[in-house]
Amino acid sequence: MTLEDTTGSTSGKTPGDGKTPGAPPEDDYLRRRALRRGSAGWLLLTGLGVAYVVSGDFSGWNIGLSKGGFGGLAVATVLMGAMYACLVFALAELSAILPTAGGGYGFARRALGTWGGFLTGTAILIEYILAPAAISIFIGDYVESLGLFGLESGWPVYLVCFALFIGIHLWGVGEALRFSLVVTAIAVAALVVFALGAFTDFRVDGLNDIPVDGEAFGSNSWLPFGLLGIWAAFPFGMWFFLGVEGVPLAAEEAKDPVRSMPRALAISLGVLVLLAVMTFFAATGARGAAAIQEAGNPLVVALQGDGEPTALSRFVNYAGLAGLVASFFSLIYAGSRQLFALSRAGYLPRFLSLTSRRKSPYPGLLIPGAIGFALAAGTGNGARMLNIAVFGATISYALMALSHIVLRRREPHLHRPYRTPGGTLTSSTAFVLALSALVATFLVDRTAAFMALGVYVIALAYFAFYSRHHLVAKAPEEEFAALAAAEAELERG
């Protein structure tokens, strides 16, 4: 591995990315890769955390009923909720130590070295590039079902989604996060209204009305597919929380990230837990688990069944579109920041980390957007893309939790403005549950899991043969890791 200076050349030659005449090389490199600091306080960060996830309350989670029944999905949701709680507490400590746009990659870089950093960052990229592509398809389905402007789900709708919302991100991070907060607030309010309406028809016997598979081990009315159904429902229990771990990616653009980041992570997770419990029970109890287990819009089905649309069901249907927009919009943000950080440090081509005059990483927004649009238009298979995203997410969770464990044990005296309750026991719990969820992705869609694995292998080959020899020493995450190495060398000396 070669750590280069920030000109991008160990030989001292002028890089071909347009240096500012007379400026020190390191200043010029990082100046052209600078984000707008102080754009987000704890409220916008909390809204970002909820926005990442809120679309999962409107659809997707209910498919877990077809894998594990009400009891199986309930247990899976509790376990996955515990995993996210433990992970969020660990990330709160890590983000206070290293508040940079690298997020999980930066944490793993110091704890696990360059290989660990790249493995983590690539897994996060898989999640945040594939998920928006999938959600754009779901947005198209909602637009068609609502009869908006007579449009049908297809590439023109996907193109409008990517062009419009990437355009807002290019405008500026402050404007983007405020837009996200407003749309998220609408979606959350709709979930509360939905629950109030659905609980009026709540029936306990509707929770376990899926026929029991008598051949499944441990099966009963609450676990119709047996104990294995709990495990198979893990990825769908994750959909109530998937994405909240992306809040630390906004660290370089946050106001006082050391204080605001742990606060935003904790509050956003608390909101998501309340929404998950409320939505899960209200939707399943109002119409029955069997009726909504494979519905594309389970909340609408829970309100109206096979009958005519009501004013409330139409409202929830429109709000579901708002929820999808909120998650789509915020996941584009997360993907661009992870790509920005990896590129700035040389793990990916460096031009991807260039920023505009408004301090937006425009290649990091435009290129993943083009890839996402191509995937959505070319496949039209949103469910499979989400399964690939979940595969990437579970790998990153395990590596981020492991990073917390390693740093606690190897660098116990590192300054920690915030400390994870429970210490390494908390992050160890997240690590074990993340590995269990990773295995569960093969139970749900083996093809999707192997496709994700193939992308991962290609990315690792690029790193092994090229980029690990061309890393940029002055990138914040690399400097942080180099400082640790220097301190360790002094201690040994």
C-alpha cells in the first residue's frame, strides 16, 4: 500500500484535476473536496434518520408475515430492533470520535485497516445505491395506482424522480435536508392518522389467521412456519429500521457533531421504534395477517380491504408516496456522502469527490443516480434490489460493530466525548445479530444475495490491484488512522 500526498502523485507531478496556481497542493486538493459545514443541527439530523427509514413503514415489512407469520415477524422485529439499538449506540460513540463524511468507512479504517475500511465502505455503497433504485420503482407504482396525471410506472417516472431530487441536492445540503424534514413530517403524521383509524377495527384473532404449516418444526398459530420462520423474517424486521445508521454520514455538515450526532441517532431510533410498533399492530389487527402479507400497499389494504377507497385510505395512499419520496431523497444523500469520502481518500476514482461552488459532491450525486436509474429502468424488480441492499447493509453493520469492539480494546484511552452504554457487550450483540441477518438474506432470495456478493468481489479486485496503492494520506479518515499508527509506534519505542 502507498499513501500518497494530496496531489495524488508520489512523484510530485501536477495532477490533472486543475490545481489552483500558487496554492499549497494539500490545500488545493481538499479545498476542491469540501462540504458545507454547519448546515445541519440535531433536528435536521433527526429528520434525516427518520427519513431514511419511513418508507419501510408503508410497505415491504408485511412480506415478513408470509415468511414467519405474526409471531415470527414480531420476534424478528424485536431482535432486529435490538440490533439497530446496539449499533446506533456504538455509532454514536464512533461518530463523536471521528465526525467525518466517511461514517462507517472511517471507523473501520482506523480499527480494521485499509481492507476493513474498503470492505465497510463498499457494503454501505451497495445499500445506498440499490435502495433508491428500488424505491423509485415503488414510487412509480404509487403514481400509477393513484392515477396521478395519467402516468404509468416506467422509466419516465423514474427519470423524473432522479432528476428532480438530485437537482435539489445539487442546490445545497441545507435546502435538501429541510425539504426532507418537511416530507418526512407529512409521512409520520399520516402513519399516526392511519393507526388511529385502523385501531378502530382491531381484532386479536386477525393477528394469527395465517394457516399453520404442520410440517414446520415448532409451528403453531403464532408461528405458522415454525422456528425457522423467525430467521427468514429477519430482513423484513429490518425494514422498520434500515438506513438509520446513515446519520453519521452527515457529520462534516453538522453543527457541533460531537453533541448533535449521538442525540439525533438516539431520538430518530426512538421515533422509528414507536412507528414500527404502532404500524405493525394496527395494520395486522385491522384486516388480518393473511390479507396483508403480500400486499404492495398493506396500510391501504388494512383500511379498505377489497372494498371501495375511503377518504382515509386515499389519504394514506398519498402519504405513502410522501414516505417513499422521503426515503428516496435521503438515501441519495447518504450514498453521495459515502462515495465522496471513499473517493477523497483514493479508494475510488478521485474525481468522484469533487464538490461544486455550493459544496455539493456533484459527481457523487450524478453517477450513482445514473446507475440507479439504469437499474430501475432495466430491471423493474424493486424487491430484488432491496434484498441486495439488505445484503450490503448487514455486512456493514457487522464490520461497524466489530470496529467499535476493536477500538475499545486496542485504544481504551482514546478520547470519547460519548461512550456507548454497555460498552463492547452492546456492540458484540449488534455484531452477532448482524451476522445472523446476513445469513437470513440467503433464506429470502439466494439469487439476490449471490448477485450482491458478485458486485462485492469485483469491487475488492479493484481495491486489491489498484486503489490500495494510491490512497491519499491527507484525507481526514486516513490522517486519523495514521495518527493511531504513529502513537502505537511511539509506545513501542
